[in-house]
Amino acid sequence: MKRTSEKKLHKELAMKNEFICVASHELKTPLTALMLQVEMAKKFMDAHGIEAISPKKMQTLINRTHQDVLRLSRLVDDMMDISRIHSGKFSMNYEFFNLEDYMEELKNRITSDKIRWTVNAPILVKWDRFRIEQVIVNLISNAERHAKNSDIDINVGIGGAHVYISVQDYGPGISPEIHEKIFERFKRGEEKNSEGFGIGLYICNEIVKHHMGKISIESHPGVGANFMLQIPISTTLQ
Ligand SMILES: Nc1ncnc2c1ncn2[C@@H]1O[C@H](COP(=O)(O)OP(=O)(O)OP(=O)(O)O)[C@@H](O)[C@H]1O
Ligand SMILES: [Mg+2]
């Protein structure tokens, strides 16, 4: 009995150590970029005075710094989610809301002329709306990042006791051999230059699982990727 709990403790410690290791490594990358940028600007300013920085240069510097800060902040949020998932404290706040109205509101907030929305969901759902939004936004940003310049089709509909949401792009697609792997923590696909951390889909999957739903992929190299969510209308009715 004692041995089993000791083994469990060891396993948990090893998992925590691995998490801290990977997390600090992932944080280091955008932090280094940010540091280099600020250091270069400081050196230039010290040598030539602040007047020597043109407004255009200043704008570029601020824009880049802003991007890096956003990236870091998103990464920290994701890390916190992963840590909550690990410790079993990743809890949802389920509430009733009208899905059609909510989608309309989301559509107005995500302004992109590449996205075509088809929503047919006049129904009350009982979900954690912020977490489901996190999933949809993640799938959209994956399509924007990994299928650059592609159109994106978002379909929301009802079938029986479930809502079906799909986010489809027409980019490079994903080979079937890695469909399962990309849902694992810190696992990225085959492309070399992606700036992602490989966390997004892992968190999406956890959120959808908490809603008793599932995510599936339909994708082959060269024909785009379709991520499909199937979520019970009311999570607590399961
Ligand atoms: N729409 C897509 N088209 C092609 N490949 C995709 C698409 N969505 C995800 N992938 C592949 O799945 C991998 C895992 O996706 P995931 O969202 O977990 O991580 P990421 O986008 O690399 O980083 P982040 O943690 O910032 O989201 C990606 O690295 C990419 O290779
Ligand atoms: Mg992603």
C-alpha cells in the first residue's frame, strides 16, 4: 500500500518537474526576443539620444514589443490552464445562454473578411461560454496561423441532443498519422517555422471533454483541415 502511494508521489513529482522544465523553456523564447529588442533600442538611444529615433522606427519598435508582450501573456494564461488541468482544478462555470445570439456577438467581435459564418442554432445551451469561446478562437487562430491566407468556414448547427461546430480551412492540412498526436501537450506538427507552442489543442480538448463533448479532425495534406466539435446542448443533462 505504502509502496503504491510512494510510486504515485514520485510520478506526480516527475510530472511537475517536467512541466516546470518545459514551461520555463517555452517562456524563455519570447522573453529573449523581447529582451534583445529593448536592449538594442536602449543601446541606440544611449549612443545617439532619443531624438535620433524616427517616429517610424519608434512605431515599429512599439508594435513588435506589443506583439511579444501579447504572446507572453497568452503563453502565461495557457500555462496557468495547464497547471489547473494537472492539479484537477480546471473547473467550468456552466450557465444558460442563447447560442445564436452569442454567435452573432462573437462574429461581430472577430472581424475578419476571411471568415464565412453559417449559424443555425436558435437554442439555449448550458455551457461555460468563455471556455467554449476560447476553443473557437483557438481553432480560428490555428487556421489563420497554419493555413495562412486561406478562407475559413465556420458552421454552427444542431443535431439531436448535440451542437455541431466546425472550423474549416483550405490550407496545407494535417497528415492522418499525427491527428491524435497534435492534441498532446507541447506537440506541434511537422512545419518547421511555426511560432506556436503546441498547447492550444491540448487545452481545447480538455475544455470540450469537460463539456462531455468531443473534437475530431477531417484532414489530409494539401486539402485543408476541418476541426469539428460535438457538444451536448446541456452538459449537465448527461
Ligand atoms: N488548421 C490547421 N492546419 C494545419 N495544421 C494545424 C492546424 N491546426 C493545428 N495544426 C497543427 O497542430 C499542431 C498543434 O496545434 P496547437 O494549437 O496545439 O499548437 P500551436 O498552434 O502550434 O501552438 P499554440 O500553443 O500557440 O496554439 C500545430 O503546431 C500544427 O502543426
Ligand atoms: Mg494553436
